[in-house]
Amino acid sequence: MSDQNTDPTTLQPTQPSPGPRRGAPRSACVVVIHGEGLGKRADIDGTPLLIGRAQEADLCLPGKSVSRRHCEIRQSGEDYLLRDLGATNTTRLNEQPVDEAVLADGDHVTVGETILKFISDSSVEAHYHEEVYQLATHDALTELCNRRHFIELADKEIARAQRHARPLALCIVDVDLFKPVNDQYGHIAGDGVLRRIAMVMRELVRGEDLAARIGGEEFAVLLPEADLDAAAHFAERLRAAVAAEPFVLGGEARRLTVSIGIAGLSTAHGSRSRLMQAADAALYRAKESGRDRVCVQG
Ligand SMILES: Nc1nc2c(ncn2[C@@H]2O[C@H](COP(=O)(O)OP(=O)(O)OP(=O)(O)O)[C@@H](O)[C@H]2O)c(=O)[nH]1
């Protein structure tokens, strides 16, 4: 992929959902309280929050009545300003059409058929919504992103990579011979293995990478700004780290391994589903050729 875009402001990757962060300072946010994506939350911090139908919107709301760039909310000193961006169906604030207005805690912002609730950083509701959001977007066992949230963030990240002609790679990681672990040591011990593997993954990923549990014993890591070589390097480190990890099962340290399939964004694999298919095919080859290995798309 070309390296032509050097504007640092457009190269910022989508911030992956940070996972549980109890006790961290909260930012103001909007939460979908009616319409598609119920419960979805978007934080408003340093940069303006773009709301619209466009893939690159920070809060992407599907629906014909939503304009591609519908409105934005940005912080201005202590205030949060809502601004309509010339949407066909004008943004409404507490049911009244609005061009620009300062938001107050609890305000309702209507975007097409979706209603958002603005929650200020000092609101007592913020903690509740944070918990609900964590439950909806993260896997309870491993605390990694869940499949649905991964797909949502991956779609955004892929759109961003394509827009700026940046590389991006996907690793799919599958635990080898996991069924015998469950069969021999029980499901709870198996759960412990999955948690431990998630910890190993978390230690290796960079801040902008996105790690998720996408199936029972299947994980995914999306690597923005990584070409196939960089992804293969990462995957090999992950494979080796898991292979070196002493998993305590039945009171003894046991070695377990993972197989990893990698695919990179390209014209042939230009959508999330194509990318996942290609990484899955590579994973299949890794399993077929003996497990405990990394295979890159053919
Ligand atoms: N403990 C536990 N096991 C799970 C969970 N989700 C799926 N599994 C188990 O994961 C196992 C997956 O086994 P298989 O798909 O047959 O594959 P495998 O034994 O890992 O073999 P290969 O993938 O071919 O290396 C099954 O026994 C599932 O019951 C979970 O949340 N916890």
C-alpha cells in the first residue's frame, strides 16, 4: 500500500474500546436510548465527535433518515456544543430543531430516528452507562472485546485504512486441541486457559491494536498500520509466548499452543468479511500442517 498520506491528524487510528477501566476519569458521552444500536455509547473527549451514517463517523448510525455527516459535538472549555452539519432531517435537541446549542446533562439529541442522551462527565448516570457499555461490548470471561464490538470497530478501522491507503492486517488465533483440555480437566479449567491466553495477548498488543474473543476458543487481533510482514512478526511472538506459558492444569504445568492465520487488507480482501475469510483459510492451513504455527494468506 502507498505511504503517501503523511498528515498525522488523518492517520489517527480508531481508538479501540479500552476494556474495563473502572476508576478512570470519565468523559462526557452520548448513549443511544432509542433506535438501532440501543445502548451504544460514544465518548466526547479531545476531538469533535462526528455523528452520521458515514462509515468514518465516530458514532455511525445506520438509517436513511440520517445524513452521512449529520451533526457533531465538541468540547469548548467547560461546555459541550452540538452543531448540525446541514443534515437533510435537521438535528433536534429536546424535540426542537437546532443549528448549534450548548448541551446540558440529560438532553435528548434526535438524529434521524435515533435518540441519543447526552451524559455530562459529572453525571451520576455515567457510571451506570459505563457498566452497561462494558457488558455489551466485552466478553465476560476474558474481558477482551466481544465479537459484535470487534466487528463494529474492525469495520471502522478497515474504512479508515482504505480511505488513507494504509496497511492493516488481521490475525485469527485458535487454541490447539482445546477439546481434550476440557474433556480431561473440565470446563472451568478450560475457561482458565482462555483467560490466560487473553492475558498473554493483552501483554503483546499495542495500544492501537484490537484484540477480541470472537468465538469459543477463537480470538482475533486487528493490527492497524501493519503489513503482512509486521503481522507475521507479531503473530510469531504471540505463538511463542503462548507455547512458553506454563498453564497449570490438574496441579501440573502443561504446555498448550495456538495456531494463527493472517490476512492483510488488499483489493482482493477489501472488506471485513473477505479479510476474515482469508485469515480463516490461513488458519485452516496452520491446523492442517500440524498446529502451533503461523500461516499467512496464500
Ligand atoms: N472451557 C471452555 N471451552 C469452550 C468454550 N467455548 C468453546 N469451548 C470448547 O472448545 C472446544 C473446541 O474444540 P474443537 O473445535 O473440536 O477443536 P480443538 O479440540 O481445539 O482442536 P483443533 O482446533 O483442531 O486444534 C470444544 O470442546 C468446546 O466445547 C468456553 O467458553 N469455555
